[in-house]
Amino acid sequence: MLSSLVIANSKNKVAAQLLPKVICGTGPLTISITSTTSTTGTSSATPTTTTTIRSKHSKRQVKRLFQKNPAFHRVSNRNSTQPKKFQTPPPLSTIDPIFEPPVILPNGWSEPPGPADDDVLQKRNAIPFSIKRTGGKPNGAVGFLPVYSNVRVGGSKRTTIIKKIYGNKDIFLEELRAVLSISADDDDAIRLRASGNTVEVNGNRTKEVKRWLAGLGF
């Protein structure tokens, strides 16, 4: 898109001081300055110069205007895909936390219940679903909860991936909706992948999911 501005000056003065005020938009801006001379009874207009001020945004401008814009982050971190007026209340949780991890590291690792926590282990085994921690750690170390954050579509879509889910998936999804306060009608906010053992949630909810699973003794 080409924008142009014609400045006519009857005193042969170039209005250069006006140029910074008209630079706008993403397309190139072309400015033509025309000088007008007046003699006895006659006048003539002779075009002088045509100057292109800018052809496109710089990389820094694109990063500032789009990637660092507050609206960009609001959309990328949006957890629900439905307007609030169309949402029904989220389901109520029926499984209460049974364990308080003694250690939660900044990297998300939490200490699971040990052999001394026999009561917690019995309650955990009664839960109709289970989560298996990551394995293959050196010296038999306890792995992490399989909850990961994912960024796609050039950073405009952020999701949370929960893997290694076993047992009753329907109860797991209902409890997950209750914990994350996601409407029962919002089918796009939580998706069960084709593998059957992986769930994807809109938004970066890794801390909330890990805290919930650790509280259930996984």
C-alpha cells in the first residue's frame, strides 16, 4: 500500500519539518514536494523531488509491536476457548489430596511417598487412575512427574502435556477440569490424544498439574 503527500509552498520553502509527523503505517511512504512561484499575473508549479521514507518495519519493530505486545501474551496464555457467558461451571472434585510432598524443587521435582507412608500408598492405590513417573535415572533415582509445557505456532499457542496416564481416563479428565476450573462444555480446552495415555491442556498449567498430582501421592 502506497501513501503519498503533496506539499505546496508559495514561498519556495521546503516543509521538511513536517516529514516526521506523517510517517505511519507499514507500507512505504512517498512524499512529493511542489514549489509554486508567482509572477505578475502568472503562476507555475514545478515538482521537485520524490522521497521514500520507509519501506517496511525493522526486525526490532516487529518484535516490539507483535511478539512483546501484552495482547499477544493474553491470547497465547488463554486457557479457555469459550466466552465466559457460554461456559457452565466446572465439575466439583471428588478426590481430596492425601499427601503433602516434603520437598518440591524449583525444577518441578517432588518427593513421592516412601515405604513409611503406608496409609498414603493404600489411599493412592484406591484412586481409579494413576500416573507413572519418568524412569531411567542414574543410581535408581526417582523420576519426574510426566508433565511438560509446549509452545507451538511461533509461540502464539502454549499447552501443557500430561503423559503416562493409566486407569479410568474419564474420571481423570473430570478431576483435571475441576482442579484447573475448566468448564465441562469446553471440549477444546482439554484433549485426549490418540495414544490414549496423553492429555493436552490449553495454556501453561504445569505447576498446577504437578502440585495436584503430587498431592495425590504420584
